[in-house]
Amino acid sequence: MRHFAFFASAAVLAFAASVTPAAAEEGMWTYDNFPIARANESLGTHIDQGFLDRLRLSSVKFGGCSAGLISGEGLIMTNNHCVATCVANLSTPQLQYAETGFLPKSREEELKCQGATAEILTDISDVTERINKAAHGLEGQAFTRARESEAGRIELEACGTDKTIRCQVVSLYRGGQFKLYKFRKYDDVRLAWAPEDRAATFGGDLDNFSFPRFAIDAAFIRVYEDGKPAQTPTHFTWNADKPTEGEPVFLSGNPGSTQRLLTQAQLMTIRDVVLPMDQLIASELRGRLIRYSEEGDEQAFIAMDPIVGVENTYKRGVGRMRALTDADFMDRLAGQETVFRRSVAESEVLSAQVGDPWANLAAVQSDARELYAPMALLEGGTGMGTTSVAGGSNLFGYAKTLVRGAQERAKPSAERLAEYSDSRLSGVEARLFAERPTYPELEQIRLEWWLSKTREWLTVDSPYMAALLGKESPEGLSARLVAGSKLADPAVRRALWEGGLAAIQASDDPMIQYALRIDADSRAVRTDWENKVDGPTSKASEQLSAARFAVYGDTVYPDATGTLRLTYGKVEGSDVPGQRFGAFTTFAGLWDRATGAEPFVLTPGLQAARDRIDPNTVMNMAVSTDTIGGSSGSPVLNAKGEIIGANFDSTVLSQRNAYGYDIRTNRSVIVTTQAVTTALRDVYGLDHLLVELGVK
Amino acid sequence: MRHFAFFASAAVLAFAASVTPAAAEEGMWTYDNFPIARANESLGTHIDQGFLDRLRLSSVKFGGCSAGLISGEGLIMTNNHCVATCVANLSTPQLQYAETGFLPKSREEELKCQGATAEILTDISDVTERINKAAHGLEGQAFTRARESEAGRIELEACGTDKTIRCQVVSLYRGGQFKLYKFRKYDDVRLAWAPEDRAATFGGDLDNFSFPRFAIDAAFIRVYEDGKPAQTPTHFTWNADKPTEGEPVFLSGNPGSTQRLLTQAQLMTIRDVVLPMDQLIASELRGRLIRYSEEGDEQAFIAMDPIVGVENTYKRGVGRMRALTDADFMDRLAGQETVFRRSVAESEVLSAQVGDPWANLAAVQSDARELYAPMALLEGGTGMGTTSVAGGSNLFGYAKTLVRGAQERAKPSAERLAEYSDSRLSGVEARLFAERPTYPELEQIRLEWWLSKTREWLTVDSPYMAALLGKESPEGLSARLVAGSKLADPAVRRALWEGGLAAIQASDDPMIQYALRIDADSRAVRTDWENKVDGPTSKASEQLSAARFAVYGDTVYPDATGTLRLTYGKVEGSDVPGQRFGAFTTFAGLWDRATGAEPFVLTPGLQAARDRIDPNTVMNMAVSTDTIGGSSGSPVLNAKGEIIGANFDSTVLSQRNAYGYDIRTNRSVIVTTQAVTTALRDVYGLDHLLVELGVK
């Protein structure tokens, strides 16, 4: 895109001018394009390329989380909530590690996390030219397939079939750049320490997405090679000291997804239509689940995870809503859009190439507004909101997968719905055949809620109601489906999957029959959505990305896409309305906050260690680095590259990060190495780990 | 205000130009300022002052509802939901009229509605000059008191102590005009017919605030004088014919409250802060109540009314949110504000007199946004939202009234909180001593929900949490309070009330102790709110009203305030996104909609009458008249002044009526006289009423 460089500089100046000076700390930078000079200037540090290389080679991708190597023998710190599945899998009804903590006294007691992998990014190379060349002159599906094929070839050439390496061609700047990322991959990952769930989630939903915070949301894993701890000479040095307010920090992790190129018109649709529906109906589900959880101990157990899930999503939505109704924040985004749009308009070449994506996206919004509810409620996959079909009912999910899977597999792969193409089928099967508990009462709550909310939002007079409810009530229909379905049994699901369309059509399982009954309507809704909303949006978004890359090149950072990024900032509190706090919390604060009533109950271990712990020890801290979901577990480094904490959360007001960075509100919430050191020593007595970390 | 007339005409033209031509139907007009010519021109009718007088003298105020005289012997039609309290009071556990309908076969069987009154507006006279003179030169409280005293004198002079007359000085244009309204008052009101609740609310919450609709939400009452039916020679003529699409209609009733002078800044606060909190937490309460109602028959009975209440308020909020996020609607309001503001700015005299109320109101909003949640949750009475303290717990309400009542009555009346001034005490006592059932489980749900939402919205770190929760959990605290309180017993409440402050302070009732414990905090919140939000808002709103009256005089209508108004429009369907329907529904539609599953279950009476009823009979219709809550039961008249229906609802999208009239969406929902005639004849067999109505 060098041919647009002639006006990039002026535009960049204009862009920079529209950003507040403090927003120098903005940016989820790729490691091969990190603004070293700008960071040093902003922070007063002296980092160099060697610093970046060490950080990158010590940073770990662990599933959807981030992590950091902390010893030469494969020891890694991440968040406790990142090892929750491993902890659950290792537990038995008699030995619930979430209750007790997982506390191996030696390496020999470390236990394998089934299915877990840990990856370190070892090489980055540019393959943009090769990808672009492969798709040159092609359009539509042929264009996409040519790119995908070329990416596959590049990956195979670079990595072969070596199981210890993974290659991935990543698209940055939404197709403006393609890079080959090469990872050292470990598939023997063992759990080395996990605290009690209650210590890691102290404060529960009330403290979630907030600060002050008092949570030991940390855990250790270890990578093994040939049955022995892997040798990892490059790793972060453990710094157990008290952190300093105002000190520079770097945060290295894999932020999941940002949408910082959404136009004002798109943001208004999210503000006015998507979030209100999602949040209002989620709030009602939350109420139903809370009341259900109070009906007995078993109900409380069944409802616990669903409530945590709903509350987490809901609270994120609250933060996003606050962003979209914050006039200052929105004015700043609008100002950036105006500057960018003007830059494009002023270039005839660029305008001719990309058209007016803003106008195109604005034109889509009336359909998006009208079709969001039916799409979200009947088919899902809007890419815009959080409402899930059938309220996340397992049984309905199985039935839909079985019905669609049977219908789609009867076609050639290229003609199928994308999620049933040959390359995705093994994933579909893995999910479909997985052993998961199904609780009929929970299924009833989810389905009944979904049916009643769908009827409410689409109205009784919607043409979809005939198939969706017929003459039944949400209560009666869901009861009938849940009581009659056998899909909770994996063997039943497997038989139906293997039996194909004939087995599906012959099935008398009421959930299968129901999924069949509403299938035509939900497919029709999806087609409508794809034609009127998703298709035009994708096309205009690509135009927008092309324009952005043309104007700004890589002087700006790409949207987060789950790839490794480095961000920087300072240890810093906050002082804006609705978010006023200092930079640190201490164990003294934890003792104060512990009321003895859930969710503010101390673990017995913390209770017992209370007198041994220096009350001024810093537990958690706030830093101003630019993060988003997926950054969980990200190592936080000081200017010397020493690890001083792990990111485990942000704040409600930081949820605007999805749409744009706001230095006033953006705060990552960090569990400090000082707190972890104290916990390992005074609470858990895991001296072998302290020795390994070099703690005296 | 005649001295500003010189620029009123230009401003009015500008104002009119900013309004769509169709909005000619806008306006809740007072009877003494109805735009006869404009209505005739818009509708093609030929109404005159005599027409208006007959309508006024046939219109009835019935509690918070509206109604219309339909015979010379005191028979009145209103909505069934307006007689719900009367029906409940007349019922016994063995004879539930809401289930069976109330179907007296003759006048002798009509039963008195305790405490009900019916009033007819007989005279209107202007007392503006007298009121203004009384308060001339005064400021602040003295100003308000002088006006109130003068109004009291005027009322006494005009009505004396005659129990059959009521006089009321009403403030219109928010103090721009004062009128003396004189009513003929009837306090012997008897129930003459009420259908089954299920026939009147067919479709339940799903059909509430919507159209098409299939509800017989009508009821008859009769006013008595000296134990005999009152003679009411002026009344509406009953027209049992099928209504005609497009025909002109007039709607005469008592709309409760509109806020059409809210500025853009105020509306944004409602959109961004007030409605989101109110709606989200109401939705959770709804979920808790719905799940509770499913736990058993008794729970279903207990939860029924609370659910109806929450759902009604919630749905109104949905409509208001849609208004505030409708760009076209909001642009229109903003345009009107701009024109109005410019008119004021262009007059030096007026500007000097009223200042810049828009800027003053804008300046209040940051405090309003920050203080809304604590005020709504701790003290209530924000005048902005619908969240009520303690979730509407009876027991807490009693305790707060007892605590505040004792504290306030220890002071001279003039120094008390307004709601405990001497003139209000009898009302406070009536509510406090009333026999009402208290359901401990419902109390628990309300209190627990309120405590947990208050903690969530104010955050755990709010200074209010110490008194509000201390070290207890919402679940534990509410359980302790509900289990220990004796306030469900009216005798206990009476003893505490009569015992005054000493009794309150000595009480060991945990709810009393709790109300005392949080009293200082909630009073502090209220003081803060009054100083920073309510006071400045009232002052600026008065400036705004003065400016509006100066610019437009009475060429515009005043905001609704519960006084009698006449509106006009047409029988008309709707065709905008989210609201597409024809003008009529028929019994044939009812048969189709009746699925047999709640809330779409036919009454046995309707079932049995099905073959007798002409399926083309119009049940309900939509009309474009300008209405708001309080218009329930309003008689709908044709151009001849014959009654053709009663207003019983509007639509979700019509909720924007609070902020401004929108011809595109505004629709009132009417039960037709044709449907009522058919029901009386074919379902209920009440021939004596048909004879009285003159139906052949």
C-alpha cells in the first residue's frame, strides 16, 4: 500500500492531534511493530529490541488465556480462572480442588491438564505479498478460498508435521497485512498450583470488573517435554517486591477481540438495539436463576456456573452501555471518524478505491435494527450481541447440531453452512459427543425463558410464532421437550449423528422434532440477515480497513484478534465519576472486606495465615495498559522486564476498550507477584516453588 | 403575558413549521381552549361550543381513571381495570368476581364501590390574576405558600362545604395559568357490570400496550343520589354500530402526566441513566417473581399482582426507551427546542426575565446522573424513574412511615418533610392503617432483590453500605427482618404510630430498627438530591414554562396534569417498523388467537357464546388521539358526539407521548361499544342494560 504514503503523514498528524496526549499509552501492539521510541518517551524507560525479544519468548498462550514463563524449568504463571477447567477435570466428588486448592508438595505431584497446550511465539515473518498474489484478480468466494489455500500452504511449508511447532498465518489490520506466526508448542501441561476458588474469586460478581480488588487469581502450570520439566532458559525473573505507584509497566498477552473501527452508525445500533435487548433479557434470566438457586442445595449447585456466566456477560454489557452513553468518549470517537473520513475523501484515488464505507454501513443499520432480535433469538451468530438461541439449552443445542449436521453433510462441503464444512466437522463432533451433565430443571428454565422472551420481543403476531410455539405456552412446550428428549445421552446423540438425515427424520425425540420444525424459519432469518446485514457489513468493513491501512499504515496498531500483543502503561489509580480508587489494595484491606457473608468469606487457609502476613503486602493493583478479554493471565513486567504480576481483570468502565481506548477509565486489574509470593509462603507453604522462583 | 404577544405570532409560525402537518391531531386540550376550527378543518367535522359542552358534561373522572355517562339514570362506562379494586373489595374467598364477572340482573343487585367517587366538570373560570396578585413580590417558600393559600380561599369561596360539589384551582402551563374547576361530585358509586378478568385482560402482558387486541376491558358503574340512580339528562348516546375506518373521533378524559417540556439534556439523562437502571433491575425482579410463581399454586397467587405491576411498568419503560433512541423522533424534539430557544434569545426582555433555563438544566445533569441511583434506591421520590425503595416491601414501607412520621410529627408542620405536613397526615394514616395482606416470601424477594441491586449499583465500596448491609448478606438481612417484624399487624402499626418517637426508639421490631439505622443516610441522599438536582430543576422548569407561555400563550396546550382534556383524531391503523396493524380487530380474530394456553384462554362464557356472535363484530380499534396513562376509560365519541368506545390502552411505541406527540406511532386502543353491546347481549345476557342504552 506504499502508493498511498504521500498523504499518510499529514493524516497521521491529524489523527494524532485528535487523540489526547495521555492516550500515548493506547495500543495493543504486535511485537514486530512495537513503538519502542514512543514508549520510552512516554514512560521514561530505555527498552530495546532485546527487551522485546525476551518478553516475547517468555510470553505464553494458554488456551484462550495468556501466561508467562517464570523459571528455567517450564514453570508458568497464569490466572486461576484460566485453569478452572483443568481443576474441575482433576477433581472427584470426594476431592474438589476448587474447594481445597491444588497444592502439590513437589513436582512429582503435578498433574496433567488434559487437552491443554502452551505456546510460545518464536518467529514472525511477513507473507502479505504471497497471500495477495494468490488471490489477485479473484472475487467473492474464490478470493477468500485462494487466500485460505495459500495460507495453508505457507503453514505447511514452514512447520511440516512437527508436533512441537505450530504455524499460523494471521490477518492483521483486517486483511491489510498477513504474518506467519511460528510457535513452540507444548502439549504436556501440568498443574503446579491453584488456590481455592474462593481465594481467587473473593468478592464474586460484586467485585468482578472492579477495583479495589482482593483476589489471588493466580495459578501455576508447568510445561513438560518427554515427561520431564521443559528447559526454558528464557523466562521472566520473579520480582517479589512491593510495586511502586507510577512505575512503568508492560503487559504481554493475547487480547481477544476489539472493534475499534466500528462507525458511529454501527455503535448507535449497538447502543439502541443490541445491548438493550441483550441486557434486559439477560437480567430476567439472572433473576430466574437466582430464585431457582435459592430453592435448595442441589439447585444452588446447578445454578452456580450459569449465574456466574450470565453475570459476567451482563456486567460487561453494563460497561459497554456506559461507554456508548458517555458523551465525551463518544465525541472523541466521532472526532476520529471525522478526521479519518476527511482523509479518505481528500484522496481521489483512495475514494475511488474504497468508496464511502461509512455511508454504506449507515445504510445497513435500519435492517440491522429490525433484524437483530429475530436473528439473535432464532438463529444466533449475529456477531453483534450476546443473546444465544434457546438460552444456551444443551438439549436444544444438540438437537440443532444434529438436524443441521444431517442436512448439511448431505451436501458437498463447499455448499454447506460454513460451520459444517469438512474442516470443521471434527470440532462439531467433539462438542456434540462430549460428556456434559444435563440438568432438566436448568434446561426448563433456559428454554422457557427463551421462548417467552422470543415471543415478547418478536410479538405474538410475528409469523415465526406458529412454528416456535404453535398453540403451546413457553412453560408447557419446554416442559414437554425436556421431559421427552433423550439427547442428554451421548450414545443417543452419536447414533443420530451417524444415522444421518434418515435417522433424524425418523426420530421421535421431541427435541429433534422441534429443531426440525423451526429450522426453516431460522434458516430464513439467517438468509435475510446475511443478505441485508452481514454481507454488506463485511464488505464495507473491508473497505474501511483498506482505507485505514492506506491512510495510517502500521503507524497504528491492528484490532485485537487473539494474537500476541504488547501494551504499556503505568501503575495508576483512577479518579473519574463512578471509578475512584488508588493504585493498590493490601491484605489489610482484605481483612476489612471479609464480612463472613458470601461472597466475602475468607478461606480457612487465609484465616489461619492472617497473623503471619504483613498487612501492607500489596494484593492487587491497577495499571493503565490497554487490555480486553483474552488478556487474562498476561504477565505484567517492570522496566527491567521482571514479572511483577498477572492481569486478571479490568473494570466496568474499561469495557469501552472494545470500541476505543480511554486513558481516563482504562484500568487493568493485576494480582501482584508480592501477593502470590506471600500466599505461597504464608498460606500454602509451597516452599519448593519459592525456591524455584529464587525467593529468599 | 400580553406584552410578549408582539413576537408570539412569528414564533408560533416557526413552531408550527417544525411540526409535521399530520400532527394537527396533537394536543391534550383543555375544554375552555379547544381549537374548534383547527379540529374541524383537520377532521372535516362541524363541531361547535355546544358539542364541547355536552361532551364535558357527559365526561366523568373516576379515581385515576376516566369514564362517560351513557344513560339518563347515572349509568357510566369505564374500563374493567378501573373497577378492579371495587371488584376485589366486593369479592369473598367463595365468590371471586374477577373470576366469574360481576353480573347483576337488575339495578337492585348493583353494589357500592367503597370509597369511590365520580365527578363531572361543570364550570371553569380563570383565577390567574388573583393567584398572581396574592404572590406578587414574594420569593421562595413564601411565594409558594401565598399561592396555595389563595387557591384554598378561592376553592372555599366557590364551593363552601357542599359535599356534592368539589372545587379545585388547577395550575396549567406549569404556573402560566390558573383555573378554578368546579365539579359535581357523586360519592355513591355502584358497580353495574364487570366482565371476567380473563375477558378484560385477554393476552395478558404479551398484548398489553399493543395492538391487535382482543379485550373486553369495559365495565359499568352507576352514580346514585339519595339511594336512587342519579338523574343525568346530559349523557352520551350509545352507538352500537360498527365503527368506520378513517372516521373522526374525540376522546374526553383525564390524562395523568406528560413532560413535553423536558429539554434534550434532561431526556439524555433519562435515556442514559434513569431508564437503563430502572429497566434492568425491574427485569431481574420480574425473573425472580416469575420463578417464584412457578414454585406452587400459592406462590402463583401471591406473585400474580406483583408480576402484573412490574411487567406493566417495565413495558412502558421499553416504549420510552424506544422513543429516546428513535433518531427521527428525537431530532424533531431537538428541532422544536432550537426554535423555542431561539425565540427566547431573540427577545431581550424575555431573556432577561427567564434567563437561559436550557443551560441551567444542562448544568444539573452531571449531578442528576451521579445521584439518581442512590436517590432512587435509598430514598425514592426522584420524580424521574420508577425504582422504588425496598422493592415496594410492605413491611419496610410501614417501618419507614412510622420512623419518619414519628420524627417529623415532633416538629411544627412547616418544618416537616412535605409528605408529613398536617394536611397530609390523614392520608398517611389511612395508608398506614389499611388492612393489607403481607406475604413473607414476597417480602423476602423484594427486600433481598433491593438490597442486592442497591449494593450492585452503588458498589460494595459505597459509604452507604455500612448502614445498609453492615456485615450481613442481602439474603440473610432480609430474612432476619421479615421473620422478626410484627408490622404486618395493623394494631402493631397503630400502637407505634400513636406512641410517637419514644415508642419507635424503644421498639425492638427489627424492621423499625433497620429503618432507623438507614434513616440518616437516606435523608442525606435526599438533601443532596434536593440541593443539587430537584431544586435547580424546579426553578429552571418554571423559567422554561414562563418562557413557553410568553412565546406561545395558549395557542399550545398545557402538559397533562390529571385534569379533563379533549383530544381528537381518527380511527386508524399503523404502518411503521415495529408497529404494523389495521384499525380493527374482530371476534373472529379472538377465536383465532385463543390457543387454550395462558394468557390466551377464552372464558367459558365467551366459549359458549361463540356461535351466537357475529364473527365480524369489531372488538377493539386503534385511534390516533393523543393520550397518556390516566386516559383509561375515556369515552370515545364520533362526530355526532355519540359514544363508540372506551379507551383502555395505547401501544409500546405510543409511550413517547410522555415526551412528545408522534402521529406516526401514537395510537390509543379502544374497546368498542359494538363489542360491549355484543358481550352484554350474547355473553352476559344483561338485557336490562341494553334496554337502558336504547339498544334494540
